[in-house]
Amino acid sequence: MPKFPGALDGDAAVDTLTALVSSLNDAVDALQTVLQARDLPPFELDSANPHPLDSGLPDPVSWYARKAIAGLCSKIIATVQNPAERAVVVSNAWLLPVALNVVIESEPPVVDLIAEAGSSGETVGNLAAKTGIDAAKLRSILRVLTSESYFKEIEPGRYALNRPASVLVTGNAIGDLVSFTSGPSMRGGSVLSKALRHEGLPAGEKYEQTAFQLYHHKPLYPWMMENSRYLTRFHRGMTQLELYMDPGISSDYPWEELGDAVTLVDIGSGRGGLTMTLLKRFPEWKAVLQDREEALPAIKEFWEKQATEIVEADRVSFVAQDFFEETHLQSTDNAPFVFMIKNVLHNWPDEPCLKILRNLAPAAAPGSTLLVCTYMPAIPVPSTKHISVKEYFDQISGKDMQEIQEMHLPIPEPLWADWGYGSAYETRSGATMTGLLNAAGRDINDLRNLLQAASWEVVSATEMRSAASMIKAVKQAPAVLLN
């Protein structure tokens, strides 16, 4: 019997699923090998305790294996799930952040009550009585969360804390961040489609012409200043998140190649934790931390406590500088600056970014180095070098990060160019910035064009055990006009 148009080839469909599952097993085997070699415990979903690999700097194999496992599991689901069912479920995905917000923001927080109950768990009836939330409705919310592996329903209507939910407990900075992303940020995102069509907003790309502004009637930064509770919790959460998402920045980039006597200019520095780490490692280095004047007292206090010897040796200076204004620094021939912009450019549309980059001109002599640490979505790169998941982990096993970087391996098939769901944080950060600040995720080509427009030439992009990549650029000499 001839096949009707669009009919599936049974063997091909089975082969696709089989290949995905086989690749998943290979990634799991690679991760399990690391656990056994390092005498680490197995991953436990139902334990409320963090796994040793949940913090600190992981080895390269476990870093990439966890990405591969997440990406492959997501791809398996997309392969086998009915597309109609998937479309409806995904379109209702807003329920998950809403449910997270309920258990964090209730009074008292549902997550805290469940945590306090210990391994015996807490009943939905007691949770309802203590929070004032209707028991039936609260159970509907908790069902959403347990279906996504937040909490464990140990018996009908009784819930216990597990590892995914443990980071939501009051006092954990990740819970602080989630209170913003699942609340004010998500509510702003609900009108992103309208904002992109400029419904209710003037056409343009200014940072304040955003979905967040359309919903809250105020741009993000002024809104934050008026909502100090969220401002404090957001900063705490982002600081903590960097420890989880960007553990390899200080170790995986070849900082020593910058030279022995470096003056590092940290633009929009915040506390400057990375710069502090580098100055402790390289005793000949100096640094200039630039941030808003009102932020400097707290930054200086942090350094005086955490790096007293560096402050006393006058190796660090704290300079009030709005990065939208021309830098106060002047270039010198004997000690050129190395500029670093970390987690700044992804917050802004192109025009503000160009202004930030061009404002470095007085201090940036031709040949000066600029390091841009930013989230960079991967792009498909045509390659004749195809590699399976098993081959990938066989090749990186026993290698350090520098050796792996020098191998230039493609992401293994059948994963996507960006590890799929294994890089969900990086890919979603770009869309998040669109809703909050009218920015967008920039891949390597976007960044190259942006930097080129400000007379900086990209010379390398370094992948690290981090959600962010490090882009190195050098200042171009001014064009010489011939008569």
C-alpha cells in the first residue's frame, strides 16, 4: 500500500528515538564515571541537600555531561510527545513561574512551611490554614510544581521538600531572584508580544520602550528604585547566581596572556569580585573599578574587608563613572589599560552599547585590549567534523579545560548547536532582556558587528565553564585618509 503524503517512515522514527536514548545513555555513563572516580554520591531528586556538583568549579566532563543530559532529555520529549499536546502544555508554561511565586510570596511562604516539616512533609490542609489560601486551589498549584519535580508528594495531599525546591527557601538568594523573575518580570513579559508590535509604545529601540514599561507604567530601573524590596533581593540573587552559572570565568580564560603588569579597568564593576580574584592571583596587576558614584562606598567597603592588602598597597582605585559618559581616564604609552565589560552589554540595545564602547576612546590607545564577558547564544556552524556524544566524552575525558578549548570540538550530535535545553539559561536570557530593557541576545556575529562599529576588532571568543563567553577585541587604529 502506498504511503499517504506526510506519513512517517517507521524505521526512521524508531531510529531517531533510539539514537537519542543511546546518546543519553552515553552522557549518563560519562557523568557516572566522574562520580565514581571522585567518590561522589549519586544525584538524588528527593533529598533536600545539594549535590557536591551543584556548587564550586566542576570538572569539564561533568559540566558538559549535565548539559548534554538536559538537552537530550528535552529533545526526547519533543520527539515523542504529540505536537498538539505539547503546544497546549507549553503555551500554559506561565503556570510554573506563577506557582513558584505562590509558594515563595505567600505569608508565611509555603516553601518554608514544607521545609520546616522535614522529611515527614506537611499536609495541604495545614498549609492552607497557615497561609489563608484555599486548600483545593493550593493543591492545584502544588500539583503544577510536583509535575515539574518541585517538592515530593509523599502521600496524597502531603508534601516534602526536595533538592530542586530547596533553593526557594527564604534566605536562599536564588529564591530572592525567583521572586522577581516569577513576579514583576513575568508580568511584564505577558505583554511582550504587544510591545514587539509597538502596541501602546512608540516605535523605537530605547531601553525604556519595553514590555516591562508597558505593563508597570515605568521602566525597569526607576521601578526598581521605587521597589527597594525587589531591588535588594534581585541584586542578592544575581550575585549568587553567578557562582552557580559562571564558576569557570577566573580559571578557564588565559588571563596570564594579558601580561605581567596589567591595569585592568572594570567598567560597571559592581563589587568587582572577578577583578579581586585576578589581583590576588597576579601580584603585579592593578585595577580601576568604575561604577556609579552612589555605589562606590559599598564597593570600597567590600574590598577593604575582602582584599585589605590590595587596598593598602594602592593596587586598586575606585572611580565614579557613568559608562554613558566619556571616560575620565587617559591612555598612556607605558602602561596601556585592559578594559573589561562583564555582564553589561547584554542589558542594553545596540545604540547604548555603542555609546558605552565609544566612551572608552580617550583611554584606549590603538592595540588596547577589551574583554567582553557576556551571554552569547550559539549558532549552527557548518562542519565536516561530526562527532557523537560518546566520541565527545571519550575525547575530553582526562583533559583540562585549556586542552579541551584547543581541540575546538563541535557540539556532539544529535544535540543542537547550543546544547538545547542544556543551555536554556543563556538562550532565555536574551529574550528576558528584550522584555526588561529592549535588548536582545547577541551571537558572535552580532557582537563582532557591534564592536566593529565602535572600532574594536574581535580576535577571539573563549568558551568557559560558564553561561557566559569571553570575547577579546583590540582597538583599531584610526583610518588614514589619503589625499
